[in-house]
Amino acid sequence: MGGAQGSAGEEGSVQRALAAEFRRRFGSGPEAGARAPGRVNLIGEHTDYNDGLVLPCAIDRDTLVLVALRPGTRVRVFSREMDAEAAFDAVHPQPTGGWVDHVQGVVAALAERGAPPRGFDLAVASEVPPGSGLSSSAALGVAVATALDVALGLHLGPRERAALAHRSETAFVGVPCGTMDQLASALGRAGAALRIDCRSGATLPVPLPELALLVADSGVRRRLVAGGYGDRRDECRRALEAARRAGIAPAGARALRDLAPADLAALERALDPVLFRRVRHVVTENERVDATALALREGDLAAAGACLKQGMRSLRDDFAVSIPELDALCEIADPLPGVHGSRLTGAGFGGCTLHLVDPARADAAADALAAGFARRFGRRPPIWTCVASEGASALARW
């Protein structure tokens, strides 16, 4: 779906339409439902799997899931966006490489917790565009975990549901991601970002000043199961090993989080140049998270925007995860009136950019950004304004 998510009434109409489709396909109505939001990461990219700091917020674009238990262990799933059905046995979920694996993975994670296999029917509709860097897969996993929690009467907390979705993504789907996306989707706070310490799991709300969060979609999709994302994780692992061998990493260092800015000079002498650049990004990005959080608390949008610009340069030059379309969106946006700073958001290799903008200038900035991008690439990118929103919740009605 293009454009920003609409009002609560419009979301209710999506729920009602999905419930009607549920009855048509499965012959009875849903018994439980849940919504889980996508997220936009303000700063802190590729730090999560390095035990570092991140600053995401849940956004007002949801994935909706409706579910009803059924006899036996057969599971039937319908996706509105795919306009497709799939089925599997809850006793033996098997990866297929397709969208249904995000449902199967949660079932497998529940089984690991000791939940007996149960058959159910499930329907899903999502307003989080896949492959855009807005965590569509995390929103789906958290929504499925929340709906099944309600249907099965498990009484799990939001962190436990986030853990189920994360286990699904890493162990079953095969994406070696950190915990940020699932935690942001499960624990998001309206009007605030979340500073998440990915080592301890501690979260701290950071109230957002009056600003517009513009998100521009490059139109370039990427898959994280294979390719550059895994390469970057492996480079971070090898960099830490090299820092240990050189005696630079402190005793007991478990991740690049344990290296400090004061170590960078020695690391540059000891490490392969590519591995050093990967380390430099992670070390300086952790600093930028706290600097951005402080700037937002103080309402200093210029300082927050400067952190985003620095982060973008680091992602482009040191971590090498940007692409020409993402570079162009930031280059076009940053000089526009009312724009404080821009960067790619998500893992990179495609997806979206984020722009901090004065609310009164948001529409004009979006128009100018779309026009400038069209002049370079021959197409206008979807651009919408996101609002920091609440994390996942059960649906009271549909």
C-alpha cells in the first residue's frame, strides 16, 4: 500500500474487510486478533547484532492478524497482500522460503517453549511495505505471536512475544538479525522513540519534539536471508577476532560494543582496512545514538539532524550498505528548507530513507524530494509521514 496509514476508522474498515474474507475462506469467524506496527530506526544501524545501541520508534503502519483455533493440527493461512493461501502441519513446520514461514516460525518457537501444537486458521493484512527497511517481517512475526498468545490463553508479556518473533526470524526463516525490530514493534510508545540496549535489552523512551518523520521509499527491494547483510555480520565477527589477536579488545569482549573510540587508532594499525571501516562505523554509531537521544530530549533538531547526516556518511563509506538511490534521496533532501537531516533506515542495500523535517515544511519537502528523485531516476518515490505509535496489541473487535 502506498501513502500514509489513515485514521482509526480506516484501520477498522481494514479489520472488518479482513474478517469478512476470513469467514468467506474458512467458513467461520475469527476468535482473536492482533495488530503490530512496523518501525523506523532513527539511528543505530548494524549495531544491534553487535550488542550495541539503537533508537527506533514504532510507526502508524500496522500488520493485522485474525485467528481461530480448529480441531487437529492443520494450519491454514491467508495473506491479503499475496492474495494466496498456504497450509502446514503444526506438528512438523518446514521452511518453504516463502511468506508463510513467518507464521510457521512462530509456531515452531511456541513448540520450543512447550506449547502443544494446535490447528488454527489465520488471515493477515499489512500496511508495512515488504523489503522497505520498515520491518515488515518483524511486524508480521509480532502480530502472529500476539494473536496466538490471545487465542491460546498463554498470557505472555510483550517482551516474550518479541522473543518468539525473533526466534522465528533467526532460527526458522534464517535471517541472522538482532532483536531491535521485534522489540520496537512490541514495545513502541506513542510520541517517543526507544533507546534500546541490545545487550541488556533495556529500553528507555525518548520523547520526540514536534517534527515530521518523512520516509521515502527508494523502490529497491532487498532480501536479508542472503547477500550483503550476512557478509557484514561475518566481517564484524572477523574484526572482533582480529582485535582480540592484536590485544586491543578488552578481556572478555563479546562483540564490537566492547571496543571504544579510544581504540580506533590502534585498530586502524592492526586491522585489514575493510574490517577497520566496519569497526569504525559500529563504534561511532553507538556514540551517535546517545548524541541523537540527547538532542531530541533537548529539542535540538539541528544537532539530531547532524547525527543523521554523520550516520549516513558512515553507512555509505565505512559500512558500504548504501546504493545510488538511497544516496540520492539524502543528497536531494538535506539542502531543502525545513529538513534537518537524512539517512537510510534499515539494513540498507535498498529500502527507505528517513528525513527529520519541520512539520510546516513537510509537504513541500516531500514534493521537492519526489521531483528531484524523478529527475534522476525517472520515477517518483512513495513518500509518507510517519507518526511514533504504540507497540503491538490485541484487537478488541473486528
